[in-house]
Amino acid sequence: MSVVTTILPIRPVDATLSVTKAARLLGVHPNTIRSWSDQGRLRYYRINPRGDRRYRLGDLQRFLESAAGGAVDDVQAASGSLAAATAGTPRHKATISDFHAAARRRTVNRPSAAGGHPGAGLFDDERHRLDLRVLGELAEATTHDADLDSTLNVVVRLLREAYLHSLVAVLEVRDELLVTRAVASSNPTTRLSDLPVGFGTAGLALTSGQPVRSDAVTGASRPQPMLAVAGPEIAIPIEGRTGTWGVLLAIGDRPATMSGHDVELLSVAARQLAGLVERSRLLDEAIQQVHRLDALRRVAEDIGSKLDLEQILAGLVDHAMVLFGGDRAAIMLRQRDGQLVAAVTRRLSGRYLASVRDFPEPSLPAMAVKARRPMFARNYRDDPRGSGVRAAVVQEGFDTVCTAPLFDGTELLGLLNIYHDRPREWTDDELDTLAALATQAGVAIKTAQNYTQMATWAAQLQSIQQLGARLNRLTSVHEIGLAIATELRQLLDYHNVRVYRLYGDDLIPVAMQGQVGEYVDETPEQLRIKVGHGITGWVAANKQAQNLPDAASDPRASTIPGTEENLEESMLLAPMLFEDQVLGVLVLAKLGLHQFSDDDLRLLVIYASFAAQAMANADATERLSQKSAALERQLRSQADLLEVTESILATLDPRAILDQITERLGQLVMYDSIAIEVVDRAGLLKPLTALGMHAAQYLQPWEPGETGLATWVVEHNEPQLVVDQLADPRVNLFRDVEPQHGSLICVPLRGREGATGVLTLERLGVNNRFEDSEFELVKLFAAQVSIALQNAEAHSAVEVRARTDDLTGLLNHGSFRDWLERSVATDEVFSLIMLDLDDFKAVNDALGHQAGDRLLSEISRSIVAAGRDSDHVFRYGGDEIALILSGTDAAGALQVAGKVRAAVHSVGGPGTQWASEGLGVTASIGVATYPADGAGAPQMLLAADRACFVAKRTGRDRIATAAEGLALAAEFSLQEPTPVDPPSVRLP
């Protein structure tokens, strides 16, 4: 250790010192100096009325000589004050006490410095010896095995007591704050709170990287005091391995009590502390590494001793969080379709997990998988590697993520992700540890998966044997098909199953079971197929099982009529082979891509062989007779349905269609009550029509929030057959009717975007339930009704478009002619208003046709708003608008005309675009009343048009009556309306 030797300036013998400096030179506490002065043992001088004391250097020297001779017994006791800095460590206490005793002896025997005053050299030497001894004690304290905080506390106490500083503290830089690690103060109540890194003397030392003495900095650069009670401050940066670790701070009790000598001494102490901090860091890292290795061993033993995959994954996540101090964690396993599924998570939202399941790029997990090693990112939300998931990361709120890919050889099993809410730097050792953990986890996961697969195969084979035995006990094709559709779910997970039997060249479904909306409406006729046609026919023709990860993209596949094209679904198909003859095909379907594995296909092939054996053992005659009867019933029902459907499809009035449904469906299916309800714009069911015993109850409106079977059917878009309405919790029984046993059929009426209504049939009685064939018939009927309603809706929309002007939304010229003729035909009073916009061409010329279209549209809306509900507004020509006012005489027509004129003015009023363009928006208006102004439609039109012309000729922006137009009767003839140009731009 290098020692800095400092020569203090020689002071004159008659120099005066403050109490604090006198105490520092004598090595005692200032209160001891005051006590000796009050007892008359030490001479002092009062320098002001307040009573401040000063001591001459010569008096202090003589006092020391007397103390060395034993004249002052209290000096020995007082000299132990420095030893208190290391209370609890007797070896330190003895050393410092010995130092003070030796100092007194040297004071008597040592001559004064050559050429100087007798006391000056003495104090310089003693201060030098004090510095050496303190630095020695510091070196000894910092080499002990005590923990860092204990040693730092020893150091600050030693420095404070040795030099009688007001406060000595060690501050650590942590998260942009100065955090107190150790402090020693003359006032036990003094506390240093956490401060910003740039604050005060300590902040200046950190910024400059150099020691800072507060009283040496002047002007605007002078730092704020670290304590409220100001005193001279010295701050020395403590350097670490990668930057400044912290600051050693010393504060004097009075001004001018800190010197450059103190800066040099504290700088030496700061370097010793830097070494201490680095040794502590290395020791901590070594301990952590040992702990991690031990923990890694224990984790490996823990997960390696289990074969249950869920337990392994849960243990792996929990161990990883503890091992690396994570705030959140997740194990993501890779599925057959390449997506990630969160197997086990801690404190992660489902929204975030859904956003990362597709390996979005760029993202850190995708890069880690490509690199085949763990990777981490601080401030992940702003990291370019996470731009693909930035929105999800911002919403989740974590800062640092570390991801480790889990491999089995070249196969990616999944990811282990560890998250920290605050910034965290991962060391290379930690990444290596995580990589080792990921390797062990990959082995454990694959082992557990293999074990689970073997156990599953064993259980599935046993189930297949049991299912095969049950199939062989059945005696009909129908029973076998239903058993297959029902029991096959014990082996495999799917959304739809179809059991096909081969009759001649036809593959006919004898059983099917759909679990989701895309499959529930399938019918045997839809699914029937020829051998060699479609993928099912191909399997039957080639006797080869198939696993289709994307059935819609297979060139052999064909879309079943009435089903959705390009549906994302996976399929398994296995031929039922008996003595090398194909008896049928088993088909499983599941929504989504890559939903089945080759292991699933092997199981289906095994099960299909048992099914083929059962089919072969069934009574062929009974099967054929049952199938023949079923086909006969189906044909009759189809014929009846076709007749009813033809009648409904020929009707284009939606209300008439609904009336026919309630009447004609009774010819096909017997019921006690029937009701039709539709979904209104608010999404609520609204009763439209009902017949039968409970018609009044079905027509009652639904209460807000009320639910029932009908609302369930609309929500799920699935038809339902309820055998007993009292046993189904979805049925909302009528409150004012005694509950009765009965059966219900409830089917959705489907539109282009889902269920638009519901058709409900009720049949009362315990043993009077609807049959499945009736249910199928009602479903088919509902499908045809849905088509008819859509046709009627489309026809209505076409009619509306035919009567309406595209630009303004007003009724068009053709509609005007019809309304005028009908109004005259009623022979009742009505009025006709003709309106011609003034200088409309100027708008087109100045601002363009798009602006003209926009102005015309605004005027039209304003006129409609100003009119009455009974008024009909038409676009008569290009910039001409007509109004037919039913039941309105001349006086009433003039009032309406005034409102219309005001409405036109409002479009161009102050603050509007047209006013800012300097355009006035006005119209000339003519009014005629039937029959006073015309006996027929042409005469009425001529009278109103002539009045409009008079209004325009006499100054524009005014209203003229048919009587005023009579003056022009001889020279005016009815003009054709201005042609209506197509709008230049479609306006809202």
C-alpha cells in the first residue's frame, strides 16, 4: 500500500485555533477541550460577545508537555475517543489508544522543526503519524472476511472518529440513485435519504470522476449541500469494474475545517474501498455460481425424477424463477402446427401469450431458436429484436426478457422464458447456466412425452380391443355407426365424425356427429359420394388411409354442397377393410390445420379394422330393409318440403313468407304451437308471428337480459331438438302457464352473416316427442326459408334502390311521376312545391362538380329535415327538387315552402364552407295546390313549374304561387327537367 506524505504549513506559535482544530491537534473531542477550559487547565481567549473561544498554539504545546509529565490526568482518558470508532473490535481499540499515548510522549521529547516554530513540526508529524496509523487500520479492516456492509460501517466510524468529522458515509450508485450503504455521524439521528446521482458534492464527483471539495468550488458550479446543516464536504468517487461504484463522502462540522490533506487521505481510503468492493463482488459472483451449480444439480434431480409432464414443467418454471430472480416466467411448448402453447405460466396475461404463439418476427424467441442458445434483452419494448411484439410487451409491462430454446437434438420442443419487471443484465455465467438448464429440461420433457405417448398407446390399444368387442355384439349397421360416432371420442379428439358404408359405387354415411357449428347441419344426402370422387372416395378406391393436415388444399378433396369452401380443417380417413374388401370409410375432421398426428392415424386404422369386422357380421338383410325404409321416408319428406319450398320461394314479400311458414309447415310436421322471432338491430329477439295453443305467450316481448332456448340457438347458430322441455335448463318456461311435458324443435333462420332469427315448434305430451326425421325436415325447411327471406330482402333492397336517387338519397324522378299520379287519383287536396337552386352552375364552375354534388346533398338533407313526416321529397332534375304535400292546402303549402327556403339558406349560412367561399345558397320556389291550380298531374306540374320560373325571373330566392305564374301562361310551356348526372364522388 502506498502512503501519501503531506507536509502541513508551519504556523506561528501565537497562532490561534478554534475549539474543533484544537481538539483535532490534541486528539480529543471538542467537548473535552471545553471542559478543560472551564476547569482552568487550558487557557483560551473569547473573541466576541457571543463567547466563541480561541486557543494559542503555544498554550496547546505547553499543555501537551504538562500532560506528558502527568500533570493532566484527564488527557489519558480523553485520548481513547478515537478507539470508539471500532467499538466491538478490541484489537483496533488498543492500537488507537497506544497511538495517542505514544503521541504524548513524542510531544515532550521531539525538538521543534529546524527554522520553524517549536510547535509546528510537532503537529505536522503527529498528524502524519495519525494518517499512517488510520490508513493501516483501514487496510487491516478491508482485508477481513466480514461482509461488505459490516466492513463499510467499520471504515466510516474509524474515519469519522479519527478526524472528528461531522459525518462520513459510503453511497452506492444504484438505479440512478445514490443509496446509503454505511454512515457514521456525530448526531445519531442524522439520516441520508436516497438521492439522485447528480445531486450535490457526491453527484459532482460522480460526473467529473474526480475528488470534489465543496469549499474549493465557487460561483454557479458550487454544489448543493448533502445535508440541511451545511458544512465543508469532500466527495471521492469509488471506482468499480465497469464504472463508478459509489462515493466516499465526508462532512466537517464547521467551515474551513477540511483541507487538501483530507482530500488526499480520503482518496487513499476510497481506493482501498474500491478494492474491497471488487473483492466482495467477485466473492458474491463465486458464491452465486456455486449456488447456481448446486441449484442446477438439484433442479436436474428434481425434474429428472418425474415422468409427469405437467409436474416437470411446473417445477422447471418455479426453479427458474427462484434461480434467476424472475418476476414472471413461462414454458411454451411447440405444437404440430408450429404454434406455441403456454403449458405453464407465472404472472403472464392470456393476451400476451396469444400474441407470441405464432413465433412473430422479429422477436427475441425467434432469434434465440435460430441461434440455438439463450438470449436476453433489456428494455425489450424498445429493442429492435422485439419490434414484432412491441405492442404486446408494452401492454404487459415487463422490462427484460431472457429466452432459452428447448431442443431434443434438432427438434424444437419449446421455449423457457424468464421476465424481469425492472432492468436486469444477464451475465455470461448466468446464460451458460440457463443453457445447461434448458438442455436438461429438453431431455426431461422429451422423456416425459415419450413416456406419456407409450402410456397413451397402451391405454388406446386396450380401449380399441374393448370397443371392438362391443361393436361385435351389435347387429345393425345403424347401431354400429352410432357406436363408432359415439365411442371413437374415447380414443381421439375431433370435431366431426362420419361413418360411411359402401353400397355399390356409393359411399353413404350411416352415422355422423358434429360438435361445432360448421358440421352440425350436415345431412346424409350432402355427404353421399361416389367411389373415386373426393378424398373419401379416393380412400375407398385405393384402400389407403390418409392424414390431411390441410384438407381444403388437397387436390383430391371436393367441397360438400351447402358447406363452406376453403374451410381450414384437418382430416383423418381410414378404410374399413374386411378380407381385402372395402366396406366403408371412417372420417374424422377437426377445425384448424395440423390437428392430427401419424400416431392418430395408426389408431384409426386399427379401430377401422374392428369396425369392418362388426359391419361384416351385421345382418345385411336387416340393414338393407332399414335403409330402404329410411330412404322412403326421406323421399316423401323431401317431396313435401319441395312443394312447400316452391311456394315460399315464389313469394318476395317477407311478411307473406312468414305467414306461409306458419301455415304450410303444419302440412309437414304436426305441432301445437309455432313461433317465428327475428333479431332486431339492437341484437334482441323480436316476436313476429305465432300460431297455436301458446301463441299469445310466444308473442310476448323478451325482457332485457332474458334468455331461453331461442336465444341459445341464435347465439350458437345451431338447431336444437329438445325431447322434454321440462328437463332442459335452457328452456324458459312461460310464467303464466302451468308447466307441461312436451318436445321442442328450435332452428335458426340464417342470413349471410349468421342467425337472423329462430323458428320454434312445440308439441305437447309425454310420449309425443318430435322424431329425428321431423327434426331433419324442419332444419331443411328452415334452410329454404332462410333463402326465401334473403331473396325477399334482396328484392326489397333492389326496389328501394330503383326508387331512390344515388347522390341525394331522395326519391327519384320516376317515383315523383308515380306519386303525382297517385295523389291526383285520390282526388284529395294536396300541394306541389317545385324548387330550382339559384346559380348552381356557378358552384360547379368555381369549385368543381364534386363540390356541387356535395352542396346538392347537403341541401337535400336540410330540406328533408325541415319538412314533415308526411311530406315526400324528390329529386326532380339536376338541381331541381320537388315536394308533394299530402292533405295540405295553399296556406299550409306556403308555410312549408317558407321552411324549405330557410333550410336552403342554412346550408350556406355563416360559418359554413360555402359562406367562406363567398357563395350564396338560395333557391327559387313555386307552389301549386290541387285541384285549384290544376285538374290533373300535367296541369299541376305545369302550374308549379311556371310559378318557380316566375320566382326566378323576378329576382330569385323567393316563393311564387301558381296564381302569379298565370301571367306567363301564354308564353310558358312545361320544360323537361335538367338531366341528372351521375355523382362525381359517392357521398355519405
